[in-house]
Amino acid sequence: MNILLWIIFGALAGWIASVIMGTNRRQGLLGDILIGIVGALLGGWIASALLGVGITGFNLVSLLIAVGGAVLLIVIMRAFRRPATMP
């Protein structure tokens, strides 16, 4: 895929994951794109290691893998984020 399709694919996967995880209003479009692209890489790596299937292009299976990776990335980010302290 060329870079423009990676950006569109990442934005779509990141947006779906942010809606699922309830972080849509906090991260914005750039956050959706970055989380979607990194999530696609993470999900593709895990899916190819466990299932022998990876991101193969702009299709439904690849989108589901990318969304799963993006959701996992948001969960990991939440685990490392410090909780807000009360004043």
C-alpha cells in the first residue's frame, strides 16, 4: 500500500478503536491516524505470529486486525498513563 492508503487505513482503524475504547474526543484526527497505523503494525505482527495471517491490503480482515491492534495499543497506553491526582 502506498503512504496515502496507510494514512487513510490508519485513520479508519484508529477512529473505530477510539470509539470502541471511548477515547475519540481526547485524541483527535492525528492521534487516530498514529494509533491506527501503529495498531495495524502491532495487530499484524501478533496475527501473523499466532494465526499466520497479517495485514494484506485494504480489506475487511486487515481492518479487523488493525482495529484489534489499535484497541490493544490503547489498553497498553492506559496502563502506563499516570492517574490524575486530586488537588
